[in-house]
Amino acid sequence: MRIAQKMLKLFHLNLSHCSGLTNGSLECLTGSRLCSLDLSGCSLQDQGLGALEGVCLRRLVLSQCVLITDVGVEKLLKRLRDLGHLDVSHCVGLSDHAIKALSFHCRALVSLRMAGCPKMTDVAVQHLTAGLRYLRELDVSGCVRLSDRSVRLLERSCPPLGSLTLAYCCGISKTAALRLKPRVKCWVNSVDDPPLWFGYNNMGQMLEPIKSPSQSDVTGREGEPAEETVDDESSKLT
């Protein structure tokens, strides 16, 4: 029996790193009242995302779902017009096309995390600043193809972001990144190359073939370079 029929009061579901989860497993969620779903680290493909089209999610975490593509994400986002929070960090198969669909269909989005997406370019940021007027939190760490043009686009965003993370954005100069510092409440930046565990180099080229994720791939890593952080609230206490 579908979860939708058995658990009418289930609104939040965390299935992160469930190795046994298949594309067909999500069909049981169709018609449910879920508003928050975490599928990070699952070996899902576009077919699995299709099963979520009947769920009115407001928060969706797809971090480390390395097998999904622009096609599956675009199709899903057409049905998630009330989505407020999206995490596609380390979804290495996604590109500017997915962000274009996001900015067109999910105008109410307030938080986006797309760290570790090596295919993203300045065009993705252009789509974000043009379509997402309510965006307040943005994490583009490790998006190595972003340049100073992205900074200029973000400078013109109105109203400005509350939180911006630019770690491992080696294509953005320090001078340009510093221009955004006064405009955000919480600002994180480093121009270092992405660490090896990101799985690609500073040109966005994969270091090894894409494979299904495991929890150990993205946790417990050591040797990460220090990042500069500015938080207005904490600075008041010092």
C-alpha cells in the first residue's frame, strides 16, 4: 500500500544514503502530503525523479545524486512551483539547463545549494538573478567555471542575498569576490582549487568515471583549506 494511504500525517521524510532505494521505490510517495524530502546520496536516475511529480514538495535535497541529469530535473521542476529550498550539491551531471528550468518554474525559491557542480557557468547565475527574486541563500562552492561575470550579476541582484558561499571558486578573482562582502550577511570565499574528493579538477574535468555515491565519499574529509567567513551576528559578540 502507498505511503500516501498509510501515513496521512507524514510531512518530512529522510531517505538519505539508502543504498537499497530504487527508482521504483519512490512511486509509493505519489499522492502523499510530503513537503520535505531528502534523497541525498541515493543511486537515483531520472526515472526515479519522475515518480515525485505528484508530490507537492517545498524542500528537496538531491545532493550527491550523481546519476540524475538535466532532463529529469527539468521535468520534475515543472511540477514543483511551490518549491522553496533545493539542494543539488555534487550532482555532477547537472548544467545551466537545470538552473534555467529552476528559475522559470520555481519563482518562490529562497535557498539553492549547487556546490560541486562543475558544469555550471555564468549562464546559470544569469538565470538565477533574472528569475529568482526571493532567493536569499546561494552556495556555488566548487563551481569552477564561474568567473567575475557572475559577481557582476550578483551585484545587480535586488534585493541582495543574505548568505553567499563561494568556496573553491577558483575562476572568480579575490578582488571581485570581495565586492560582494558588504552586500551579504554571511559571506564565505576561497579561491583555492577544489579538493580531490570533489572528483574533478580546476577545469571541471572528472578525475574518474562517475559512479553511484557512498556516504564516505563526501564526509570525514581532512585537509580542506581554511575559508574566510563573515557573519554580522557573530561579529557583534566579539
